[in-house]
Amino acid sequence: MKNSVQDFIFGDGNTMNRMFRQFSMGAVAMAIMQVANAQVSVTNIVPMQIPGQGTEIRVMFNGKGQTDIIRQSFGYYNFPVISKIPVIGQIFFTKTSLPAYVGILLAIVAWFVVFKTSFGLRLRSVGEHPQAADTLGINVYKMRYAGVLLSGFFGGMGGAVLAQSISLDFSVSTVAGQGFMAMAAMIFGKWNPLGAMGAALFFGFAQSLAVIGGQIPYINSIPSVFLQVAPYIITIIVLVGFVGNSRGPAANGTTYVKSK
């Protein structure tokens, strides 16, 4: 069993296929680990054995309790045909990040599911007023578990992209505070997938200034340290300025106990 799983994740195939398998397994693993979070947020049960199990899984696969440096990244992608469009093609579709466009597509799909389908309506109802949803026959625990597992799956995808395209390692400093920026994007986007996507693009632009700022006139005269801290300062400003104007689900963070 162990060897078959290892062969599937790290086995034969070209570089992109191996990376896609590892990317998918990372997302699935994060969704599974979210079961622990769901037990706390949905049923108020604290599973104390989960951290030890995570270490045990790492030791089982590579014989040690840490991960190696990532030697192969997603790299850059040139879109066929549309990359030839004057000006726009050179900016948006040449030597760009393919996972970034996948993320934009997923944000659009998530918006459609949340606001245009019965599943999304039920999911929003158990977040706003779970008792009212329960009286209508909606399984609150089932829908909340589904929401937590889906968020874990998408969070795992984001972490995999971050590790395999930006930081190229998986350690305690891989995320480097960007999870708080993701929370700020959610608040800034008013709990709307499209709004959060726009906020994430805005924060991404702020982060890119630290990389390409030296090539932009006027900005290249600003000390690099200010450009590096700019995204975090913007995050604080957004949290202070918009947290009061952005209302999340009314029952967010509260455990629902079914009444008899």
C-alpha cells in the first residue's frame, strides 16, 4: 500500500504529470486534515491525535519528519494563439502563471455555485441562521462539513501553488504571513468569491512591486524595504478601514447544537 501510494505521487511520468499529482494530493490531504477543524467548528469535538498523525504520515513516506527542497516548479506558461495579440498578449498571456488563471476560473465557478445553485443557498443558510435552516429540513452538520472540507481543499490548492511556484520549499516560513493577507482579501471582498479574487489581485500587485519595482520609473527610487513591507501595511489598512463595513455570515464561528 505504501509503495503504491508513493509510486502514484512520486513515480514515473513527465515533470508536469508528477507535479499535478503532487498538487492534487496536497489539496486532498488538506481537505482530509480539515476534518479535524470541522470537528471543532461543527460538532465542538477536539481531536488531539491529528498533529501526531501528520508527522507519522511524513515519516511513513520519506523516512523523516520534514520535506525536501522543491526542485521543480510550475514555471511559466505561454498561451497559444492569444499570446500573439499585440500588447495584451505580451502582458497577460506570455510567460505567465497558469495556476493564477486556474484560480480566477475557480473563483468564478465558486461564485456561481454559492449564489446561483441550491447547494450554495443551503450552504449560505447554515452560515446565516442554522436553526432556521434546520427547521426547513436542511442537514446543518452535513452542509457545514461540506463547506469546511471544500475550503480545506481550495486552501490546499493555494498552498501547493505557493510552495511549487513562489517559495519552492515547504517549511514553517513558506507562507510568511500571506494567510493573513488572504483573510484580508476575504473581508475586503465582502465574503464574495469574485470580490475576494479582486482583492487578491490587488494584494498580488502590491507584492509584485517588491520584485519588479526596480524596473519601473519613479518607483525604482523607493528603497526596496518599503516595497517589501507595502503588502502587509496595505493589509493592515484594509482590515482597519473595511472590517466594520464588511459583514460576514451571522453564525460564523458558532457551533450549532441541534435542539430536541
